[in-house]
Amino acid sequence: NLFSNRMEGLTQAKYLISHSNGLLGDIFEDADQRRQNSGFSIAQSLKWQTYNGWIFRASAENTYRLPDQSEIFGDNIFIQPNLSLKPERSFNVNAGVAYSLKKYFKVELNSYYRNIKDMIRLKELTQFQANYQNIDNVSGFGFEIDAIVTPIDNLDVSGNLTYNGFRFRGSKDNLNQNEHFVDARVSNMPFYFGNANISYRFNKVFTQKDELNIYWNYHYVHQYYLDFIEKQYEPDGFLGLFGKSKVHTDRVIPVQ
């Protein structure tokens, strides 16, 4: 903490380690598989807060995401185990700014860059089964905006919008090792979504201490594709939010 607590800094250093041990069996033999994953992570963040309602934040980190239990062991029905999963390695940079006017108004804008190696993705094995594998390398940017307004006492109006521009940079999967899909938007991943909320609070409706809340929520997820679409065939318009793919496909998660 510096400058009368207007500046705060946080430095983190972590050593992550995990050990998995399992017995994979089939009709011919059982195989004992063991794997130890580890990685060193370091991060630095800074926050500057002014006297007139502004807050500025920035951070950078080199980190690992260890595979979780469901990704390693599956569900024994549709998701097959993979004891050889490695951690995702990523370099991340974040920057944000926020402004608040007492209790009446607050808005916050955040942006981020991600560079992920050995991204853990669910890969189809058959029509009915899949497992998690270290397949893709992905990088890209994103931003999100949050706002909340209190025009009168007890009434809150808030909303959020998020855009993720993550792009495919290559794969260890021989079936996907296709230069035509490099720089394509990551498949089967929502890239634009948001929500809105209105709530009103009544006090002392029946007693001197009770509260009654009435609220309305709206959630939106833009359509996205189950398969890779070459960048040149993506929908046109601002951030690719308008129109349809220039190649015909019915493997689309529609607007929700």
C-alpha cells in the first residue's frame, strides 16, 4: 500500500503440483497409469484509486490450470478417463477502469489478453463417447462492461456485456491440423453474451424489519458454431455479430 492507500500492489508466486494414479482396464489387461503435474506461476497486479471516484487496475500473470477430477477421470459413461492430461499453460494480461458516483452510478470496463498452450478440450471419440485432451493452442482478447444505476432509492438497474475474441492457433490433434482453420474463432465456445437486471426493494411491508424484492432478469447468448469456420467465411458485421456463415452448416447453437 502506497500514497495513503491510493495505490495497492499484489505479488504472487505459486508452485502447483498434483499427482494422479489410476487403473485403466479393458477385456485384455489392466494398466496402472501415474502422472505428476507441476508448474511455477507468478503474477503482479496494481490498483490506483483516485479521490474523485476513478479506479484503474492492471495485472499480468504466467500461470497453470491443473486438470480437475472430472477431466482426468471422466464420468464412466459418456466421458472416458485420460490420466495423461497435462496442465494448461497461459500468459494473461488484464486492464480495467471503473468510475462510481456515490451510490447512484457505477460503470466498469475490463479488457484482457490470453495466450493458452495445451488447452484442455473435450474431443469426440465415437458418436456416444469423448474424453478431455490437451489439444489446442489459443490466443486472443476480450472485454466486458458492467454498469449499475440507482435512479431512485431502492431501484437498481444493472447490465453486463462480454465479448471474447479467442482464436485457434494450432492443434496437436492430427485430424484438426489444418492451416485453413488457423486464426478461426474457437469452436463450440460462446463469444458474445450479456445480461440485464431490474430490481426494486420494498421496506416495512408487513413489519418494521421485513423486505420485499421484485426483480426481472434477462440473459442473452449469441449464436456460435460447433465446428471451426474459416475466418474468411465468418459472419460479417461489427465483431462478427451480424449475418450468417458463408459456408452452409446446421451445426449451430442458436441464439438463446
